Amino acid sequence: MRIRGLVYDHDGTLIDSIDLVVTATNAALRSVGVAGAERDEIVRGMVFPTIERLGRHAGDDDRARDIDLATRYHDEAWRLGADAAHPYDGVRNLLRIMHSRGLRQGMLSNNQGRFIRRVMSAHGLDVWLAPILGEEDVPAPKPSAEGFMKIARQWGFEPSAILLVGDSAADAGTAQAAGCPSVGVTWGAHSRDELEVAGFDRVIDRPEELPDLIAELG
């Protein structure tokens, strides 16, 4: 079946938000007296939903405390603002090309939907993406396929006609659970080796490669 739509991840796929995530995470942890985490540790944790991720960094399984940490994280990310995250080189043109070809484009993230919609709007990328869904907008976070299937139903497409584009094992797992094709991108937080092990169908190194790949897939 030919590709009719694309669902992108946010952090590490369309948007370089790593510095923002590191800063906001450590601010949240230190605000409750927990030592900050190393950058690499935070990057590795970005595959998890915010509450779980903050709990892992805090080293506890206190749900109420982890919810409070996630709230503190979101408050700090909101304070830092959309200017602290920016599109990767080539992303704007990629979205424009896919739109010109008549392909639907949406976003599914384990980050806060309210914040990623703010980022997309601030950079003028939301005109090409609908819907834009975050962790509070779906029944379960990635690697669950529930958010992806919500988008597929909204578009009226079979999962096999939608390409999932991401940069983590959670994205690859979502594609496998949904039964859709997937592409991993190396310009985010994870290496080509990690993405291939995660199980992406294809791995690319530059946004400019994606239009040709979609043409190849049909």
C-alpha cells in the first residue's frame, strides 16, 4: 500500500529540544532536593513518558512525587519557552515538500501536548501538521500504538499507509505494535546502531533523504 501520511515524533526528530529537556529536568529535580542527572542519562530517558522519566531520575517509585516532579518540569519548560527548542536543519523544507505531495502529516510525542503545540506554532510548523498529540492527548504513551491508531482513525487510513518517523526505541516499538512502516533518524538522540537494533525498517541521516525514500516505498 502506498504511503498516504506521516506521523512524526517531536523531540529528536523534528525539533532539537535536548538542551531544553536537560535544563528543565535538572531544575525540577533540584527544586525538590534531588541531585541533577547527567546529560547522557537524561537523553537516554527521553524515550519514557514524563512522569516515569522524572521518577527514574529521582530514583523512586512514589507516584505522587513523580507527578509533582513532572509538573515542575513542565512549568520550567514553559518558562524557558519555545525559543529554547528549534527545528533541525531541513525539517521545514521536508514538511513543505510532503504537504506539496498531498500527504497528511501529524505528530505523536511522549512530551506534553500543550507544550509541543506551542513549539510548533512558534516556529510556524503547525500549518503542516494535524493532529499534534502529546502524552495527555492519548490513552497510553508510546510504545503503545493507541495514539498512532487515534491518528489513523482520524485520517481514515490503514496503519500500513502511514509512515512513522522517529528517533527512539519507543517510536520503533509503536510502529511494530501498529503494523505500520517506520523510519529512524540519526540526527536526534540515538545512533544508527541503536536505531537499527530498535527495529526501524529504514534509517536515514538527513531530512532530505525522506522524500526520495517515500517515493521508493510507493
